[in-house]
Amino acid sequence: MKLCYQVATPDVAISPSVTAFQGCTSYTFGRLGELGYDGVELMTLNPRLLNWDIIKREAEKNKLDIVMVCTGEIYGQEKLSFMDKNLEIRAYARSRVKEIIDFASYLGAYINIGRVRGQYCEELPKEVSYGYAIDAFKDISEYAGKKGVKIALESVTIMQTNFINTVEEAIKVVDDVDNEYFKIMMDIFHLNIEERDIIATIKKYSKYNIHVHLADNNRRYPGHCGLDFEKILRTFKETGYSGAFCTEIFQIPDQETAAINAIKHLNVIRDKINE
């Protein structure tokens, strides 16, 4: 069971709202390695501004696997998406995601698709917006396949987007894209809000899933509030999932406390499950 923590690369603007460990790469990777994490997931905005060799070297130095590169800040900081009504913006969003695919390929990681997919708007019929998204997903999947990079589509709560809120909706999109490199990921925070039964959902759609985000039901570190992470992680293991579990949480009360308490809680569970 690989336990990972989300890290913001230096190109991402430092903000209290960022759900990732922040700082220079030598510090973030070094500290998370000291705490006993197995890997990291990178929150990245613009790979062209990064030294790829340094990032890879720091990960290896601290015995951390880089498991995924997130695309969310392309939308979060620049409002680019695949469903924008403006053709140039849609095309630019694709090109920026392809740059992240190149980065992920160099690191041997997956990428995810969260908010950059976009959402429905009043100015366009839903079928038109949906078509824009599917065309983009097919395009980036073909590109990713040539680079050996898998893409994980994330279902996101209605409070953040009106497109692909449930895992069932994500599966329909995956089936419509029909590319072996385009799968889903499960974010427990979003599942807790949108799914009737988290455990049943994990079991039902396990064959599509290639990555997992962990957060308690208040989006703080696992163990802070009410979710039964032992039951959740045990279910993933029983379904045959062998990928990474990565915390994506608000850094509350601060990132040091959040990272320490997350690994403390999850390590106890990992030991129980591996008995």
C-alpha cells in the first residue's frame, strides 16, 4: 500500500486554498521523505518553468515515487478548460495538458483530469459542450498513449462543477472515449458527497480505477473527522487495487501538522490491513 502526499511545484502560486505541501522542491520532498511517505503527487501549473532533472533527482534522493501530476491549476489559476465556448481557449487548454503529459512521461507518472475538463454553461447546448469534452479527451488520450502515460478522470462534487459529479457519470465518459489510457480515479471526499454508498461504489467500479485521493469528510487530513478509512482502504485492497493512495487536503492548521497526522493515521491502518 503506497501512501503519498500532494506537493505543489514551485510554479504554483502559494495560497491557503492549495491542497498541497508547498515550498522549494528540496524542502518538500525532503520533509515528506522524513515523515515516511512512499511517494508524491505533483500539483503543477506550467512544467516549462520547472527543472525536470532536479525534480526527478530530489524524488530519487528522498526515495519518493512520483505517482501523478495534476492538471487542476490550469483551470484554478488560469481558467482554461476543454468546454470553454471560445475555440482558442479550448485548444490552448489541450496544449497545456499535453505539456503536463510530457512532464509526467519523463517522471514515469500518471496525470489526472479534474476541473480542466470544464463545465456546462447557459450559452451552449449541453450536447455541444459534451462533444467538446469528449473530443478533447480523445485527443489527449491518443497523445498520452504514445508517451506511455495513463489519464485518470476524476468525478468532482456538484459544489465545484456541474459536469461529471458521480463515478457512474465518469464511467459513461470513459466508455465514450474508449481508449485504454483513459480511466478514472476515485476521490473519497467527492465520493462521500455524491455517492449513496462509498463502499458499494468502490466495489462496483474497481476495474476502471487507477488512482485514489484521500481526505476526511471535512477535506482535512484522514482521521481528523468521521470517515472510516480502515474500511475504505480495506475495500480497495479486497478489490485488487494496488495503486497509490494520495492525500489531497486543506493544509489545516498548517501543512506540517496535516502531513504528520495524515501519515500517523494511515500507517496504523496500513499495518492492520497488512497483518
